[in-house]
Amino acid sequence: MSKHSNFRRHDMGGHDAEGLKNFWEKVIQEQTKQREGEESRLSKSALNKLRHEWTLRLEGRARQVQAHTKTQKEQMTLLSIEALPSPDKTVG
């Protein structure tokens, strides 16, 4: 069977309570050891650090784009206000 399979065939000699208890304790111990090994491997992995760095970069870039878009909108608003004809103050 594959090493990634959650279920393995276990040989059980007896079916008494002590045998069952020992069997399941061994299964739990093996799974705990595998889980701890995987957690250790993941904690040493550079992938999480890289993901964090890229997230920070993307957030910074998004803020730059938003600021630039806001500035452009403000400039367009000012230009459109300046383009309006001024009211004639001589008409009374």
C-alpha cells in the first residue's frame, strides 16, 4: 500500500482486550510520529516564509495602485471643475 494511505493492513494475533489495546496504541503512536515528522518538515520549509513575503509585496502594490487611482480621480475632478464655464457676474 502507499505510504500516504491512512489505513494499513495490520496483523492481529489475538482478539483479547489487551491485544486490542496494544494494537490501537501502536497505531496511534505511529500516526502521531508521522504527524510530528510532517509538522517538523513543514515548519522548516521556506514556503510559508515566501508566501508571507509575496503577500506583503502584493498588499503594498495594491495600496500603491489604489493611491494612484485616487489621485487620478481627484485630478480628473479638478480638471472637470476648471473646464466648467464661469458664471457671468455682469448679468444682473
